[in-house]
Amino acid sequence: GFVNKGKLVAPGEGPAGVAARTAVLRQWVDAGLELGNHTYSHRSLNRLPREEFEADTLQGEPVTRKLLAEKGRTLRYFRHPFLQVGLELPKRRAFERFLAEQGYTVAPVTIDNDEYVFAFVYADALRRGDRAQADRIAAAYLDYMDGVFAFFEGVSQRLLGREPAQVLLLHANSLNADRFGALAERIEQRGYRYATLEEVLRDPAYALPDDYVGAWGISWLHHWEVTAGQPRTPSPDPPAWIQQAYDALAR
């Protein structure tokens, strides 16, 4: 679980709110799972000066580091907000050196997706009390994710000649809280088993050359495509009615 420390504080809430959110993170580590750093404020390395982004990364550490230390564990994984790794290769490499000096391993993603679009319109339907629409959105989400898995499995085969151990990106939101069981069934029906990030990163694919930089935060499979001089294969989009509902909502 990758944590933005700034989101432990909600407007208008005092110390009790911070404590309650921290208790949710403690449930995660009590269950034997791991927390990682996702910066303090979820800003983009593409947009911030590197030194400012590094400071935001360090500011994101204290709570997760403390919770892991209570279990005799260390904070060791970092994930880039928006999956944006920088617009210039020297900046990307300099930040990666900073992470290594701080003891971090970058957590890649191979199965990226627009799940957050579905989650936003799903939450809106729940706020409006429209359970039928929420159910329709959730059903479309599950079908979309099946398509996403099939897409990245195909990219893997074309690019690598096999499927590597994959890393799926999901957000903590009401949609996944309500439907993760159904999503997990879809995942398992495709033949997957679950593994730790440490185990996944032993796959030789994660040692492939990766010189990608650019405006898009994209799958590492796309990183490898671009580095190999191939065009990036376009990812599946949400259904038009989902995208239109998302675009119509104020954010």
C-alpha cells in the first residue's frame, strides 16, 4: 500500500482524525502487509524541481516508517505519483540515485489502468443514492479490467515472448472496497496467483533497459517498448459513457 502522508489530514479534522487514519494503516501492517512511500502531497516529478520533489518524498516518510518499525521492518519501496518519472533522463536518473541513497526500490507497474475514472463516477452515484447506476458502473469496471489484463498480457507476449510477473495498480476507494472480491475472482480465473513485490521484482524483465521519460505516466511494459524503439501500444479506454460521466463531474 503506497501512502500519501498528507492525506492523513482532512480539512476541519483535528488529531483524532489523523489518529483514525493512522489506525487504518496500522491494520495493514498488522495483517503482515507492507506500506510504501508515495510522497507527502502526490505532486509530479515532471512538474516540480527535483530538490523540491525530494523534500516532498522525505516528508512522506515518518508515519509509514514508524508503523513498519513497530513490526521490525523498514520502509523500502517508493512509487511515483501519476507514474510520472520525469521529462528529462538526467533528472530521472538523479532522482533514482537519491532514492537509492535513501534505501528505496522503485515500485514499477505493468498493469496500469483507468480504474480511478470508474471509481469517481461510482462514488458520485452512491452520493446521489442511485444504487442501480452504481451497480451498472461496477459491472462495467469488472469487464473493463478483464480487457486491461488481456491487453497487457498481449503486450507482454509481443514484447518479451512471455508474461513476466505482473504488478497491478489499484487505488483505495469505495469501488474497490465494494468490488475487490469480484475483481479478485476475475484475476484468479485468468490463472494468476498473488506474490509480494519483492518476489515479483526477481523476474528478469525488471532488469531490462528503461530510458523512458515523458509527459505520460505509463506501464513499465510501455517503458520497455519505448526504450526498445517501438511505438507505445495504446491502452484500452473506459467505455464512452463512463468517460463522459467522469468529464462532466467537477473535480
